[in-house]
Amino acid sequence: IRAHSVQLFAGIAALSILVSGVLLHYAVRPLRDLRNEAAELAARFAGKVHVLRSANEVADLKNSFEGVREATTAYARRLEEQGATQSLMVFCAQTANRNAAAESALFDIMDRVRAHIAWPAACLALPASAGDTGEFRVQWDASSPTPAASHFPAADAEALCGGSRVPLWLDDTAEWRMSARLRSAFDPESRYPTAAVIPLIGGGRLAALMAFFHDQRLTSNSSLNDILWYVMQECSQIVERRASEIELRLAKDSADAANRAKSEFLANMSHEIRTPMNGILGVTELLLNTPLDAEQRRLAVTVLNSGESLLHILNDILDFSRIEAGRLVLEEAPFDAAVVVAETCELLATQALEKTVRLDWKTDRLGQLLVVDNAYRFRQ
């Protein structure tokens, strides 16, 4: 028993030593690897480590970090400004392409641009009336003061632009090329030393002006010039569309006037012709009431029927004016189809005889058929 106990304890001790060795091996190896990696990193960057030895070096390092932070902040600010500018351009393009009133679209773009560039005032100068380019009227945005004078001649606008078709930067209003009425309309109190004016071209001529004003003297910069150029291009599309709409409206008004003149002419002409026609028909009816032989009566009846057909044609001319006025009434009445066919062929018999054409007609199968329609249209 003693010998077996000694062997058992010896086996347990050996097993414990083996397990401890295995555990120690797997626990120590990650630490050893970490130590080796740290040593390798230290060796790799040993030449790039800078030890600060004075307060001046600390101050220099602080200034460097401040410079990096300021540069990063400025870059973020530029990105924000570029994003806002891109948003403005998208708004201008969408507004220019939507199917809205041209004047409303121009005002929407003007308000958005003024808010973007943060200038205190803006106005839009448009023709005083549709199709009239002789005088402009000035309309200010809601946040701008409105001067007393609101109109100025279009020639003054052309003089201000000097024939230029590019955005104008005016950094001294005292030197503006403008008349008294133009100055009174734009800046009567001389409160705005700086202005940016965008000429808008439509129909090949100066059709509108968009102007922005600042109460401080500013110098031009490339970013604002780019915005003004883009706004001019988009708004010129709107003005061009407005000019086309005005031309179409004027053309429509001219066509309507021509149609009215035509209708009046047709009505007057038909009335003038109907007066002698009624006399011819009346005399023919009186002639039929006198003693006539068969051939004379046939000819008189033909004259009467022809005159009635001509009278219907005159009534058709009057129908044109009734159709345009929406007052045409369709006539329906019963008539004898055989009688109308016979009368129509008799009207054409003389012409057929002159051309040596035999014209025959048969109405036996029609009998006493009554048709409810317009007898004159049926005859045609």
C-alpha cells in the first residue's frame, strides 16, 4: 500500500508539472510577442522622435497645431461655401426650368441670391408693360427700401450697361453712367456705394436688369463674379422665354383681330348681296304667278331654285361668324327627298346640256319618302 501511494503521488506531481509548463508556455508567448513588436516599432521610429527640451519648442509646437486647426477650419468653411453655392445654382436652374411665370421666377432667384451673398438690397427692372421696352419699372424685394421713383427710360439702362452683356461691378455709384431718373429709381439717397448689375437679354435686346446693392464699398472677387455670371445665364433663359411668350401673345392678338375683321367683312358682304337676291327671288315668284307656258315656267322655276341656293350660300357665309361666336344652330326639318333630287338635277341640266352630257335621274324608288334633315345640305 505504501509503495502504491508513493507511485500515485509521484504521478500526480509529474502531471502537475506538465500542465503548469503548458499553461506557462501559452501565457507567456503573447507577452513575449508583444514585447518583440514594441521593440521593433521603437527601432523603426527611433529616429523620428523629437524630445522637447525648452518652453520655446513647446510654444512652436502649439503654434503649429493652431495653424493646422485654422487651416482645417478654413477648408471646412470653403467646403460649406461651395456647398451653399452649389445649392444656389441648383435652385436657379430648377427655377429657370419650371413652368412658372417669368416675373415670379426672376423674383425668386433674386431673393435667393441676395440672401446668399448677404447684401442688404436688391431690385428687378422689367418693361413697364408687356411688349413695351420703352420704359422700365423697378420692383424691390421685400427687405429693401423702395425709392419714390419706380420708372426710368430703357435708353438709360442701355447707357448704364454701355452695350456690355456681362455682369457689371460698380464700386463707386458717384461715377455711374446714369440719368437723374435712373439714379432716383436705384439710389436716390446715395446710400449704396457698391452695386452689382446683371443685364438680362431677351429677344436680342436688353429686356431686364437685376441689381444688388451694398452699403459699404467692396471690391470684386472671383467667387461672387462666378455667381453673377451663372445667375445671368439662368435668368436670361427666363427672360428669353418671357420675350417668346409676349411675341406669341401679340401674334395671337393680331390673329384674333384679323379673324374679327374677316368675320365683319363676310357679314357685311353677305348682307349687301342678300338684299338684291331677295329682290330677284321676289320678282321670280311674281313671274310664276303670271300666265306662262310650260317651258317658260320651267325656266322661271330654275331661276327661283338657283336664287334660293345662292341665298343659302350667303347664309353659309354668315354661319362662319356664327361658328366663331358659338351661336350656330343646326336646322332639322322634314322634306320630300324625291322633290329635292329633282330640283337639284334641274339646276344642273342646263350646264350638262351645254357640255353635251346627258343627265338623267330616277326617283321612283324614293316614293313619298320624308327625310328629317337640312334640305339645303342634302341638296349640296
